Amino acid sequence: MAREYVTSTSVEWIDYDPKARTLEIAFASGGEYRYFDVPAAVCDELRAADSKGRFVNDVVKKRFRYTRIRAPR
């Protein structure tokens, strides 16, 4: 996994592990979350989304189990 910094006001970086199908997202608020069983296609859609924050809220948070890695500041 390698952090990929993105252009977004709410998402700082994303990190996807295709073997484990886990997606880690760091938010501008300082919170970091790991989402499970995320298909590679969803990560590709996130990368291409005009609004990363909206995509996370509308797709990722609603469809995938997650755990918080770091609490927001």
C-alpha cells in the first residue's frame, strides 16, 4: 500500500491494498479510517470522482464496514 495524496477539501490521502481489499482514507479533520472488502473498481471511482468527500459519503461509508484508525483532531 502506498499513500496517494488527492486534491480535495475533505480527503487528504487514500491508500488501497488490492490483495486485502482494504481502503484507508485520511480526512482533513485528522481522522483516519480503514474500509473492508472494497473492490478495486470502487477505489478507481474514488480517484476519478470530482468530489472525493461526496463520493466517500455517498458510496464508501454506506456500503463498507470500517474501523477508525485515528480519531479526528
